[in-house]
Amino acid sequence: MKSRRALYSLKKALSTSSNVSVKLSMSLYDKQISPILLYGCPVWGSPSCTNYIYIDDVPENVSPHAALRSLDDKCKVHFCKRIGKIKEGNARPILVNVVDTEDKYRILGRNASLTAPYKIRNYVKEQVYEYENIHNEVCKYALNVNKFVSNTACRLELGCYPVHITDLGHYGKWF
């Protein structure tokens, strides 16, 4: 909320000048908005959706918990259930929410081995966080494009990365 207010103030200040360079706009973002936006980021932790995995090719007559135990009997989970609808004899995938990230990577590591009885894949859910929205808004404002332009294209044009994969210890170099 505070970074959104700072962005509004910055836009208001820059609107009085008709010729603001992209470099200046991004420099102002780095110095005025980014510190507010990323305050406390080392303690945010990883998003809660990162500990999900799918187990595929498990016959319908095998319970989800039995399939998981056959992969790793020490793994602690929040839940383990089949998802989706049955399609022409194909088994539904099992979605597992693993408690510990180390358990998740141990199970995914078994996918490479020939001893794994079922196919395991990582669950990837794209989430857009408010800090990414603010960063995208700044990029589009700096390039003077409308809000419907691709976020990826704007970041590519500026040579920057999404906030969640940059080194949050120092604020990125734009040029």
C-alpha cells in the first residue's frame, strides 16, 4: 500500500515534465519505490504453493496415500487427494501438499530413478503478487505504453527480471 502511494506521487511529479527518460524513471523506481516495496523481503519466505507435487499414472484402485507411501514413507503431507474427472480409463492425477520442501525435492529426485513406481511431476502455479503488479506498472509507465502491453515484453525491453527472481539483496541494474 505504501509503495503504491509512492508510485502515485512519483507519477504525479513526473507528469509535470513531458520528457522524462526511461533511465531516469527506472532510477527513481530503484531509489524511491523499490526500497518501500521490498522492505522485509528476506523474511517473506517462499510462497505457500511451492510444496505441491503431482503423482501420475496411479491406478484408480490404489489410494492416494498408498501411492505416496510407495514413493516415500517418511514424507509428511498436509493433504493427498485425486483431482479432476476420470477420462476414458485414464487415472486421475494425485495432488500432494508436502509439509517440508526437502521432502518434496527428495520425492522429485526419485522420479529420475528407475525404482519409482509412478511418474512424479512438479506442480507449478503462476501467481501474480502485488509487488510484481507495481513493478510491471512502473515498467509500462517508463516505456510510455498502455496497460495491455505484455509484462514480459516490457521487462525484456528494459533488460530487467521479475521481482521474485532478482537478487533482492541489491536492487537491480537497469542499464
